[in-house]
Amino acid sequence: METVLSDNLVEIDNVEFRYDVRAVLKGIDMQFPRGRVVSIMGLSGCGKTTTLKLIGGQLKPSSGQVRVAGRPVHQLAMQELYDLRRRMGMLFQFGALFTDMSVFDNVAFQLREHSELSERTIRDLVLMKLNAVGLRGAQDLMPSELSGGMARRVALARAIALDPMLILYDEPFAGLDPISLGVIGNLIRRLNDALGATSIVVTHDVQESLKIVDYVYFMSEGVVVAQGTPAQIMESKEDYVRQFVYGQMDGPVPFQYPGAPYAQDLRLEARVAPTGTAHG
Amino acid sequence: MDNFIVRALRHIGHTVIDGIWRLGYASRFFLLVLLRSGPSFRRFPLTVREIYFAGVLSLIIILVSGLFVGMVLGLQGYDTLQRYGSAEAVGTLVALSLVRELGPVVAALLFASRAGSAMTAEIGLMKATEQITALDMMAVDPIARIVGPRFWAGVISMPLLAALFSAMGIFGGYLIAVVLLGVDAGAFWSQMQASVDLRNDVMNGVIKSIVFGIAVTAIALFEGYDAPPTAEGVSGATTRTVVTSSLAVLALDFVLTAFMFRGI
């Protein structure tokens, strides 16, 4: 049977996901076209990292389907899933570099595990990947000797070691200084275009990601509340999107965590009552 | 009052179910480690590296402890045996105590606290820093890459460490009994040679140390792999490794000794 190649590398159809009884995703639909950089944004706990884990096959949806390159990820056997993952790269929030290996060995890891290439070829490939992220000179350093931004760049070089068709980014901008922020943002875009890959960026950093992505999905409490190109998002009239993009303090997402009335918590009502009766 | 009883019963129920669930999970984990040992063996240099970390780096504590335990056995044994005029038998006493019991047991307890706790902490931290997930996402099986080599390193190291512990202990006993207290060297060694049986004493000790090696390493690896990915989670798992594997070693020692006991 011939496999029909869709324009979308990743497709999420009506996916629900529950941890025990708590619904994390409540029927989401998303498409990630080939060659594009697409961002999933939302507050912490909105379900965006869960979506990324579903795409990577780390979690299985409670219902619905997640397809990568036309194949339903959650129905694959372990070996098939591993075959698919060899064509994916993932950048973790804090890099997740192997702390007992040097920068060079971290980037060489997958090449050594999954290919029969000679050490000489591996060396050349690793240096090319490190050069792409600007850290060829740091090849002999250990992860503990790197700054946060450098570690993220090494992890990026490691993620693209096998020239993946899909690169997943989990909060790539978290905790970075402004310069590193710009560097990582640029690298995400440049590497995606150079490799002809598709990138999915899960983030809550609006300003940085809107500069580099082609399309944005906004999530809140397990549903997609808005979507569009960066220009459409910037001009969106939706309250949630405006609050998020412009960092407004109050809006659909309240400043105050729900709780008892303020006066009650400060026992103001309790104090007033006895005074009244004492003089009565 | 009723509420209290219901809560207490519910708590007991939860504890029992959790315990059984965890035992089942640990058994499945252990089975998986065995099933995926093939890929682990294909990465044998990794196992050799782990033998260095778990075995070679434990040598100092094992050798020094063995020496002192042997010296104490020499002193105590001499003190008791000379009352019956058979001080030469101190060699037999030291050798049999070490080879049959103290060598495997004390070496396993030291191994649990020195190498087992390190394995748990290392794997727990790898999990907390997403290194295990990263491996899985790179299509590399973490059980075969991380757990397998450590497991076999522990199983291979343990009998060797126990043997070195016993050898060092016998040397300690010799220093005290022969060099310090003047027991005849010929009688010390010949009585030992005559009374220590290869199959019933030495081999039984080796079997014990292999079983302890499996138990301690499997517990340490499971605790690390199952540790909640937080600072408290990893520290709790490390403590549980030392406590559980020490208890397991002592309990298994009784069971194995009962099976190996030849009667009078």
C-alpha cells in the first residue's frame, strides 16, 4: 500500500489526555506543516508540555490520535517507536546533557549508538554540529563547566546530531540571559531551515518566540484557545491572547489565586462583631 | 470515632496495596534488566567502567575492614581457644568464620553503603535532570544502557570483594595469632587447610556473595530508577537502598545458611 504523504509532518486529531481522572487535554486539534517552526504557548500547567510528550511518544493519549510522518505514535511497538525517534531531536528544558561525558562525547553519543561510522567521520560531524552552535572551541569541556546558555546550545547540537526531520523544544528560552535568548532563538530558526526540518517549540516566552516562528497555537486549561501567524496573534482582540502577549496583570487569568474572601481571611468580620456586642 | 477507624483502615489498605504494587513493579523491573542484558553485554566496556566505580573504588574500605575484622577474630578466638588448650585452632576459626559468614555478609553490607548508595543517587539524579528521558528520546534503551551494565558490574564485583575481604581477614588473623601472640605458624595454616572444605565452605560463601550481589545491586538500581525526581526523593531513595539492602542481606543470609546447613 502506498503511503500518502501529507503536507503536515505532525497531526493531532481530537486528542484527550487524563492523569487518573484529571483531564489535562480536552480534545485538541493541531497541525504542524513540514519545514515550519510552530510554537505552542500557554501558561504553566495548560497542557503544552503534555502535548510535546504525546508527539514524542512518551505518553499515550486517552483518546484521539497523534500522527508523526503519517504514523500513529501511540500505537507503535517499542522498536518502531525507537526507529521513529531516531529521526526526531529533542531539546530539554535544562539541556539534560550527560554529566559524565564531555561536550564532544555528548554530541557524538547518538552517532556512536546508532551508526557504524568511523571515529574519524564522527569527529568531523561532531565538530560541524558544534560549529553550527558556535561551540567548537568548547568540545573538551564538561557540562558542569558550561553556562546555562552554552549547555542549551550543546544540547541543541546533540539534538541535531542525526539531522532529524522533527525537532522538539521544551521551554528552550527558560532561564536564559538576553544574549543567549537571542542566540537560541536564531539557532532554532536557522537550523530548522538549514536541515529542512520541522520544529515544535513549547514556550511561554512570547516576545522571543514570535520573532522566529511561522505559526502559534495558544493553549489554556487543556484546549486551544487561539491560533494564527505571529502578526495575527499580535493583533488579536481576544482577551486571553492580549493578556498573555502584553503581560497584563489581570484579565481572563486572574491575578489572585481563588480563595476565601480577603476580609474573611483577615478576620475583619470576626473582629467587628464582638466589639458591637461588648458595648451593647 | 467511626471516622478515625475508617481512616485507619483506609490507611492500612493503601499501605498494603502500595507495598504490593511496588513489589510487583520492582519484580518487573528486575525481569526487564535480565531480558535486556543482551544489549548491555554488547556494551561490555560500560560494564568494565562500572566494575571500576563499584568494585575497584570499594577496595580500600573492603580491605581495611577485612583486616580489622580478621584481627578481632584472631584476638577473640585465641582468648577463648587457649582456655581449652587448642590455641592452634584459631586459624580454623578465623578462616571458617570469614569464608562462610563474615566475608560475604560484611562485604555485602559495606558494598551496599559504599557502592549501592552511589548507584541510587547517580541514577536518581540522572532521572531528576531528565538524562534518562533524554536517552529514551534518543532511541537508546535506558535499561540496557544505564541499568544493565551497573547490575552486572555489581554481580561480578561482589564475590571478588567478598573473597578479598576474607583473604585480608585471614591475614589479619595470622598477624594477631602468629606474629603477635606466638601461635605456631605451621599449626595455624595446616589446621586451617585441613578443616576448610572447598565445596562446603568456600563455594557456599561464593554462592552467598553472588546472591547478595544480585540483591544489593537490584535494590540500589530500582530505588534510583523509581526515585521521585526531587532532592528529597533522591535522598530518601538513597537511605532506602542502604536500609532495605542491609536487611535483605541479613535475611537472605539466614535463608541460605539454613539451606546449606549440613546438620551435626
